[in-house]
Amino acid sequence: MVKPSLFLWGVAEITAASRSPLSLSLISHRAPSERLLFWAPSKMSCRIAQIHKVSSHSEVYEPCDDSFALVDALLADRTNLLEHKPTLCLELGCGSGYVITSLALMLGELPGVHYIATDVNLHAVRVTRETLQAHNVHADVIATDLASGLDSRLAGLVDVIVVNPPYVPTPDDEVGQEGITSAWAGGVDGRAVIDRILPVVDKLLSDRGWFYMVTLTSNNPLQICRQMKAGGYASRIVVQRSTEEESLHIIKFWRDSGDPMCKKETATLKKTSSGKVMDSVLSQIHRLPFWKKVESND
Amino acid sequence: MRLLTHNMLSSNIKGVINGFPLGIVVEKVIEKPVEMNPDFLKNMFAKIEWKALVDASRSMGYTELPEQADSSMLDSVDFLQRFHHALLELHLEEGALVCPETGRKFPVNKGIPNMLLHEDEV
Ligand SMILES: C[S@@+](CC[C@H](N)C(=O)[O-])C[C@H]1O[C@@H](n2cnc3c(N)ncnc32)[C@H](O)[C@@H]1O
């Protein structure tokens, strides 16, 4: 969650052989849309938001490595999402609108999907609306705390939820300040907002719902996955990315109720687990240094 | 904001019990045509509070929805078109949403409802 200081021209390594969004997301570290423009403008530029069309404001979080990683994760899962045919999709903390716009564009061929995006920052909701308009897609945007006001009527109805939360570890009193600070300040272990998001997601997600969230290693993603597991959710890492500053995991959660969609998720996992990224969350995070700490915390 | 989202929004003020549906004060409504998708409408029908949609579309100046509706009507193209128009094509661009219990107004500017609460409301 740091502004990219220089643009790595890793794009030069991307050849025609790596045309699937997945392999693209494995190789690259910087703005997908910038790479995509360079790489296959006519075909791909319509699929996700274009950086130069993303609106901005000094108090609004600009798309950054974490935003790009989340969009890469959605792109990597796009085929599954198209088959899944969500009806209602929701983003909590939409910021510039880069993610919800990209989701609406990449699922553009699905007829009849309704998108809702929320943010607690009044500048952010306006910027999101401008970004959506610039790309000619629609989402209803609401200024609210997480899903406050939506949670009773939308309970159990949302098929896809995406969140790039404020995850940077800070003192708790920095959380929820006005303006740009609230975009990244995550409290102790960066968990203050994440821990409020999880029960909201559990309430809103439909039985076949999928939830994608960005986490930082210091957020203790293993503990998040175990906590979600206790609530009946399976999970997997869709994208794992290390930059100079941080190590990010984009994790996907779904209700592990043995329904066909879950079986499908399991099948996807098996199919792709020979690849580098699609390992199960637990087996990956076992190897991380905080594993011991987690064990003793339980 | 479309009326589909209005149908999913309640007053979030602490202590309010009957926060749904929010009243609508209209300053500006815009219509944006979108392609109709019968499957989406059939899927959404069961999730919509019909009376709230009828009242909301009335406040927005659209009076063509029947007072009562049941799922058998989803076979009628005429009904689907009206339902589609009310649910997805009418946008509240400027105005306010009103808490049915307290009368508190939530402003809507540039199509965006502001549901942020004051300190004494959370
Ligand atoms: C890391 S930024 C992500 C922005 C955008 N989704 C992206 O990926 O580029 C986190 C966003 O969450 C918003 N946010 C923080 N706390 C929130 C809350 N309690 N409810 C809603 N949004 C919140 C911030 O204003 C900020 O826009």
C-alpha cells in the first residue's frame, strides 16, 4: 500500500505464450492496464479499467500494487466468475473505483448483473462514479460505513464481494480518521477494519457467494482463513505477490457446504494446483514465519 | 441510484426499528435505458419488496406499476417491461432519502446517497 515509485518494464518479458490472464498476473508487478495497453490494446483494453481514465482526488486512494493484485486475482478467476453468473456484486471501500469498474468490465458480457460500491470517504464515492462513467459501466455508489444500511435487506443476496481493506498496521487511534488516512490505517496488525468486515461479509454473502480480499502478511492471513473456516468457509490464495515493501495475498472465500459450486471450486483448485500460485491457503501459509506465533495464539 | 438499490437500503440510525423503506424526496430523476434481461428480473422478483418499489417509482413520477404483483405475472412481457423500467432505468440523481421512523434526511447528490451517520446516531 505504497505508491509505486518507478514503473518496472517487466512487460517486455511478456510474450505471446503468456496470454492467459493468470500467467500475466504471475509475471507482472505493476499496473495491469498499463501493461495491457502495451501488450494487446484492442482486445484487452476493454476488459479492465484504464489507468488514464481513472478519476482522482488528493484525498482518495490511487490504484496501487494492492489494487492491481486484486484486479489480477479477479482476472485470474474470470472464467469461473463468468460461469458462476453472479446477480449482485458488491465492493466495500471502492476508493478510486478502479476495482469495481474493472469487475464490471471483465464481466461485461454477462447480462443482468447489478453492482453496488460503498466507501466511507465522500470524495471517494464521487471519484468512483466518475471512473465508472468514464468507462461506460454502471454501479450504484453509496457513501456509508462498510455496508451499513444495506445489511438487513441484502442479507444472503450478494454473490460476489470484493474488498481491498485498509490493512497497514498502525496504532488503533489512526483508524477511521477523515480523508486519505482511512484508506490504509488498519490498527493493530492491520486487523481493525478487516475484523469488522468479516461478519458483514458473512451476513451478506449468498449461499453460493464468493468473497475476495487483499491481505498483508502482518494481517495474519492464516488466522483469518482459520477463523473463516470455523464459520464454514473454504479458502484459497488466488494471487500472491511480493513487492519491495510488502507481501500480499489475495484470498478467495466461499461457503464450504458441499454444493456443486463448492465442488467446482475444489475441482478448480486441483486443476491448477500444479501451477505456482494455486496452492491451498493453509499449505502455503504454513511455511510463513508467523506460523509458530499463530499456533501459540490459538 | 437505481430503485433496485433503494429497495435494498434501510435507515441505519441507531435505535431505529422500522427503517424500511426510505421515503424519497425528488429534485432530479434521470432515465437511462438499459437492455432488459428477463432472467435477471425473474431472479430479482422474489427479493424485491413490491410495495416499496411501487411507492418509490411513484415518487419518481412513474405510475405504471400494478399495486399488487405475483410471480405468475412474470410471464407477461408488458409486466416485465414496466418492472424493468422501474427497477433499473429510473435513477434518483438529486434529492434525499427519508428515514420512515425519524424523518432524518439522507442527501443524494450526483446519484450517490450519503448514509454516513452523525456521532450521536451510531
Ligand atoms: C486500500 S483503499 C482501496 C481502494 C480501492 N478499492 C482500490 O483497491 O484501489 C481502502 C478504501 O476503503 C475505504 N474505507 C476505509 N474504511 C472504510 C469503512 N469503514 N467503510 C467503507 N469504506 C472504508 C477507504 O476510504 C479507501 O477508499
